[in-house]
Amino acid sequence: MTTATRPAAPGTGRRAGSLAWHAGALLVLAVVLYPVIWVLGASFKPSKDIVASLDLLPAKPVWANFSGLADGISGISVSSFFVNSLMYALLAVVGVVVSSSLTAYAFAKIGFAGRNLLFTLMIGTLLLPYHVLLIPQYVLFRKLELVDTLVPLVAGKFLATEAFFVFLMVQFMRGLPRELDEAARLDGCGHLRTYWSVVLPLCRPAVITSAIFTFINAWNDFMGPLIYLNTPSKYTVSLGLMMFRDQEGISDYGSMIAMSLVALVPVVAFFMAFQRYLIDGMATSGLKG
Amino acid sequence: MTLVKEAPARPAGKRPAAPAAGRRGRRRENLAGYLFMSPWIAGFLLLTAGPMIASLYYAFTSYNLFTPPRWVGLDNFTTMFQDPRWQRSVEVTLKYVVVATPLKLLLALGVALLLAQSRRGQGLYRAAFYLPSLIGASVSVGFVWRALFSDDAIVDRAQRVLGVDVGGWIGNPDYVLYALVALSVWQFGAPMVIFLAGLKQVPRELYEAAEVDGAGALRRFWNITLPMISPVLFFNVLLESIHAFQVFGSAYVVSNTSCGPADATLVYTCYLYQKGFKEAQMGFASAMAWTLVVAVALVTAVLFWSQKKWVHYEEAAK
């Protein structure tokens, strides 16, 4: 079934069409994946070759860049950055899943007064540039003496400020057959029971999508840690990478590129495992906007 | 796109409150609703509404974090509008938004049209094209970009083959912003999957009817595809331009934290960061933030107003 273009004629025309299609798709693919393959190859090149050599893959792979990582940076082991990032990302996932699903249940399944007004407010925060919150939130967390901890980075996740995920789950819950949760309610289940035993299990795809996006966003987050974390031993991977740039200079370019690659691994691995959920979840939210 | 089909959206607020009837039941529903919502309500008050009001107040003060804010009226705004670096940041940001957003959406739509045809490996392509949208915001990719667009690296050499030598993009104030544009366009996968979902919902019969009437491919695209996916296009334009206004990480990392050279990548957020967190001018930075909020609200309003002219909603047609 073709969409906008002419349906392929039978026989040779169809094969030519298919060939042209794959040629086009592969061309885009080559450009899109070039930077990814480049960093893969570059991390096995000696430092001096990384920018200068045009070869995508190293002539002779070297492990020096990766073994350089074992020394850590300015006395801090590379694994510390990964542990910090992992802590941040996992806390963010727990926070977003719990708080967004509770909020979404209220919006989708409980008929309380003022629901539509609050829903409009929630959607409004989706379009609000975060800049306007950046400074007052910093002032707030500074007064609470929580700067240089993970609290400012994850507090919002536990308080459902990630409106996008609330919205995603509301849309999903509204799509669930109403009979299921109404039957549970008629059987005497309270809202908490209905939420936990009926609605939440049925929302698995939306929950998984939110969890993975949250993990990846937290893992990639740069501005949050940049503003809130000051002690190098508390740095996440993003800030750790910036330390390579600051302190080692161009001489240890290889380790910097190697660590860039290692930093991408969790994201790419998550993506490969769950790409169906991710892409469908993304597309769904767009369509029902 | 199975989710889309299984989950027809229901209008909000039409559902009768579950079994419990009567005034007591309604009160219990209200209580349950607010209890479930309590994290969001706390977050909204403490982390969104409260800070917004605080930031509006700071915008009219001189505040350096260490002494209490001092009311200065409109001083921050008048200083800001006359500040050449602020003007520069507006210019850089507008250029970035206006160049990157259309290019990204054009590529996203083009590739979505290609992928909408059922061919072998379609899902694999879709996944591969989506990958950059997930890793594009990372510091790692910022470093890779810096390497690829630096002097004597791949982009520079490929250009020289074509007879254009600019001596690398990263160090060149005239070109470096386009390296950032390229990084944004590279992440076309996110709007692409939204286009794809939209394309799949266009009724097949429309194309068949048009073909019987002898409409060519271009004509079918213009008269059927484009109007039918216009809600999705609208959504993408809105989302992508708002995101583009807020770009920070890529400019900061690719420019090696300087947002330069010569302020060539001084995007709005970069300047706001410098003012607020490097120079501790919280009042000035808050004034900048509110100016951006107003600008983004205006853009959003104009887009919503314009959708009457070009966005076709199915419900409206019925």
C-alpha cells in the first residue's frame, strides 16, 4: 500500500521502484548514522588521528583511549560519574511513573470538581519555557540548602511537573475500555485499588514509554546538573565529560571521545530494547494533541 | 501505530462520576480526585506557579543572591533592550529558529513520505532515523559535532572538494551557527514519527478516488495528503519552534562553553545562563526569561490564530 506516490506497476516497474526506494532510504541512513559510526571508530584511534584522519574506522584499533579512562580524571574515577547519573536517572523514573500515573488517574477516571480547569493548567505548563522557572527554583533550593544534591533535579519528577508524561498517561487511560474500571468500582473497589489493580497494569505501554524517556532525558540532562551540582565527586556523566574538556586539553582527546561513546551506550541499549514502545508512544501523543 | 487505533480519544469531562451517587458520593469523588492529584498540585504551586510569581518580581529588582532583591522598576528591561549582547542573542536565536525549524520539518516530512510506503525493513529504517532524537541532546554528541565540523575534519574537507574553503565551521563566526542548525536538523526523527502516524490515518479511498479522477502524485500530495495531515503539521511546527527557542546544551557544548566565537552561538538561553549563573544578575536574567515567555506566547498565539486558515480538522468537516 503506497501512500502519496503512485502505486507501483507490476513486474519490472515495481522492482525498479523498490530499488529506488531502498537507495533513497539508505542514503538518508548513511548520513544519519555517520556521526554514530564515526564516534565508534574514533574511540579506537590514537588521539592525534581522531580529527585529522578521514577514515571512518581506525587503521589499527588501539585500546589506549579506554584504558586511559581507568585512571579517572582529576582524582575522580569515571565510574563515579556513571553511578551518579544512574542514581539520578532511576530516581527520576520512579518519581515520574508514580506521580504522573496518580495524577493521570485523577484526570481520566475520577469526576471531581475543577478537573477541566486543572487539566487546562496542566497542558498550559507544557508550553511554558522552563527559563522562567530556572532562577526562582534555584533561589528556592539555595535557601533550602539543597544545592549540590540530587534533590533539585528530581523533586519536580516526584511532583508530576513533567506534564508531557501526565498527558501521555491521561490519553492512554481515557482510551481504556470504561467497563473495566467501572466493573471494579461496582464490585466495591476504591479508587486506590482500581488504580493499582486495574488501570495501572493496563497502562503498561504508557508507563514503559514514560519510564524510558525519563531515563534518557535524565541521563542526557546537562543544564540541571550544570546549575545545581558543584562538587566533582557528585557530577553526572554530562558534567564529567565537560571535565575532560576543561582539564586534559586536546592532548587526551582520545579518552574524551572514548568516554563520549561509553556515555551513549545506556541510551542506545535502552532504545534498541524498547524502540517500539518509544516510537509508538511518541507518535500517539502527537496525534491526539 | 497500534496504540492509535486501540485508543480513540474521548472528550474530557463527559464521563459521569462512577457508581457513588448523591451529594456524599460527589464529595467523596472530589476528595479522591484531589488526593490523587496532590503531587501535581504541590508541584504546580511550589515549582511552577510560585516560582513564576517570584521570577516576575525579580524581573523588577536588582538581585545578586547575596543581598535581598532591591526594587528598580523597569531598569532591567531598559538596560536589556539597549544591551548589544542581548540584541545579538535575539538575532542569533531568531536565525536559529527560522532556519532550523523549517529545514528539520521538511526533512522529517520527506522521509516520512518515503517510509509511509510499505517496504521491507521499514521498521528498521524508522528506528534508525529516530535514534538521533534521543542522543542528540547529549554532551557526547556535542563533542562529536565539534569534531566533525572543526577545521580539516570531514565536513571541511568535503567542502573543499566542492571548492569552498571556510577553514572549518566551529571557529568561523559566519558558519558556526549552521553547525548547530545541522545538529538540530539531524534530529528530524521525532517529528518524522509523528508525521508517519498522521500519514497512516489518511483514508486510502481518498487517494483511489483522486486517481480515478486523474490526479497526479503532486496534485494528490497537495490536495489530499497535506490538508489531511495539517493537524499533525501544526503540532510539529508548534512543538519544534518552541523547542528551538529554548536551545542551550548544544550551543554551550559545541562552542566549548563560550557561546562563541564572537558571540556567534550566543543563543538566548546561553546569555541568560551567563547573566544569571556566571554574573549572578538574577534580576536581569529574570527579565530576560519573562521577555522570552512573552515572545513564545506571542508565537504560540499567532500559530493558533493562523491554524484557522490552514489546518483542517476532521471533526470540523463533519
